[in-house]
Amino acid sequence: MTSSDPIPSDMPDFGIKHLTAEDLAARDPGWDAANFGADTALCPSSLDEVKTIVEYCAKTATPIVTQGGRTGLAGGAASGIGQVVVMMQGMNTIREIDARTQVAVVDAGVTLAQLEYAITPLGLTVGIDLAARGSCTIGGMVATNAGGVEAFRNGVMRQRVLGVEAVLPDGTVLSDLKKVIKANEGYDVKQLLIGSEGTLGIITGVVLKLEKATGNRKTVLASTKSAGATLAYFNRLSDAFGGRLLSAEIMWHDYFATTCKELGIKRGLGLTKGETYMIADVEVLQSDDKLLNVLAQSLEADEILDAVLGKNEKESQQIWQVREDSFLIDTAFPGGCWFDISIPLGQLDVFVRDSTARIHAIDPDLRVFVMGHIGDGNLHYTIAKEDAPIPHLYGDIATALYTGLNAIGGSFSAEHGIGTEKRASLEKFADPGKLALMRGLKAAIDPQNIMNPGKVLRAQSTDAKG
């Protein structure tokens, strides 16, 4: 059957919680209204139930769209009539935590916040953090190879995962729940599933490498005259604190000023105006004045223009709101377009300047809001126009933004995945050999194309999105 055909009327209930279109209409679809375009959803609570669902769908060629916390931003969880949504929130058991070896084994539906809450008393942390921590699931984070604010020191999910359990498109269970770093046993199949966005199977269990929890944090916000100056300041902090530099985020002025305004924060927290701003969290020891010394050195070296320290938890949270409440840009300028790219660190100033000029060549009234992760060069762009939605410009803006990325060794998709939003860009900008290999793997593992069809690799030859 095709994704436009109705679900077979004789579909059994499997004894599994079943949601109809009416049930779905009453639920929050997450960050994409298209997530609940399907007319039915199943909510398994065990590996056996997922296997039962997949075996039936394989037999009837029924397409499956697997959903975690529905916090993705690339259309990877969108569904349609004739497809079965498989919601993984019911598989939310933390199977094992070994504090001695710093390893956790969890169901795919466990949320990031749920796991963090469970391991904090043990002096551990997941080692990856996202603004959507309260709703994003571990399985979804693996399927999208999530990154976040700690990736520059702990890696993305691809580096955090030791083992996976998954149900493949024919119903076969892959159980590769390794708890060790070294397992050189031929092809590393789990790496195919990490970042596959549900197109090669349903991830049901994950083994994660944990990290030791950090101690007392200090949050500092600094204004700088350029991204190059910000990078020099970041490097100074990194040299001084090493692994105790916990996070570092960069914001360009238009983003910073707009979110401050939307949050009701006056005069940019009192900072001297800069072209860019950086938020950093560092772990400080009792009576440790190293941070103040580093700030003084950075001021002297003209790396920063001004800085403000969060004196308490409330002030630190307010500083972080400016970065994490990124959807305030969409509130102020609805109908914009979002992009997620990676830039080699030495190219930040030039690339932002040149890409902004290319975008303004499309329409000089377009607003360009930029922020991201300074430690790994991952930038998030929001392009918008006052009182004028611009989805029709997505393709033109994408081309303007992605121009030159391959030449400098960057990426047009850093941490949000391909989904449906970036399929055309994948075809246009990805290496042809890589793209051909991806198509071959998809055809070999999912010959019926029932696993999240049309995501990452388009199912049809025509598509209007970029």
C-alpha cells in the first residue's frame, strides 16, 4: 500500500493502546502540526509490542512514522493518511544504571530530563543537554544524532551511545546493547541507526555513556566586537578551565537584542553593546577567583567589551533565557525560516557577513538572526520579515545560506537532521557518492520503504521544499 491509502480496516488492535484521528486531534502535536497528519497511532510499552506492530506493517506494507517527544525541527516526524504513528513515550523504563562504570541502559521513550533526574543523586550527568530536555526522548535524540550545548566537550549522541536495541523493517530485533567503548566486531551497525531519523528501524533501547556531574557553576555573559574576538575569549576560558568550561554559546546582536526585548530585559542586562555576545558556564571551586582573572585578561586583550556574572541561580537562569528562548524570534517575526549549519571556527565572521549579504540580495528587508554553539561552530539562523511570512522564499534563502559551505568544510545540517525540510538540499549539496550509498543502504534494509518514508531521502522526484 502507499502512504495515501487508508489503514486496512482489519488492522488488529494488538492489545496495544490505539489512538484514532479524533484522539490525536485532542493532543499536542509538538513543534510541527504535520506530526499528527495520520489517522491512527499505536502506543507500545515493550519491545515485543513494537515487534508485533512492525511485523504486521511489514506484512501489509503499511508505512510507519516513529515519534518520540515531537520536538524535531526538520519535519522528520510528520505523518499522513495511511501511515501508522508509533509513539514511543510508553517505553519509558530506565532499565539499569551502573554508577561505577558510568553507564545507563534505557528504553527509547525515556526523556532526557527523566534520566538526568535519576542519575543526579549518583553524581552523574548524561553529558548532553538540550533546551527541549523535558520532552525530548533518548530514542529520538539517537535517531536524530542530537547535539546541544555540551557537544564541544562531550560529543554528540553518536559519541555518547555504546549500544542500541532496535526493531528492523522486517520485524527482526537487533540487540546490540554493548556497555563498552571497544567492540570491534565488523560493521558498526548502530552507527547506521544513529542519525537515521527512523528510516532504517525503530530504536527501542539505548546504552549511554554517562559523565561525572559538575559542581558549582558560574554563568557569565560577555559582549564582544566580533565572532573572532569571541573565539579568542572562548579559547582563553578553555585554556584556563579545561573540562570545567561547561558550555559556551554565541549570539549576534540582532538575536540578542530581540530576545531581550521579548523577555522584557532592559538595556541588554546592562552590557556594553557588541556585535556578538557569549554566554559561558564554568565550574568554579570554593574561593576560586580564576574566572575574574580570566575576564580581566580578556578585557585587557580587547577580546571582550564588557561582562556580567550571574550572582545567583535566578540571575543565571535569566541570562540563559536569552539564548534558550529562541522561539521568541518567531513570536516577534512569525512565518520565518529556520536553518542549522556548521562552520569551521576560523570562518565565523566572514561566513556570517557574506551569507547575510546574500540573503539581503534576495530581499533587503529580510531580518537575519544568528546564534549557536561557539565551541563547535554550529550556528542557528532564523530568517524573517516583519508582518510578512516568507516560507515561499525557503529555497532561495537555503541556496544563499549554503553557498560555499562545502568548500570551507562546513555542513548544511548540523544537529537537526534532514527530515523533509532539507531533502532537496541534501540532493543538491551532498557528495553524490555518499548519497548513492545512502540510497543503497535504505533499499537493502527497508526494501518496502515502510520506515518513515519520504524522510531524509525523498520518495518521489518532485518536491517544493528545500
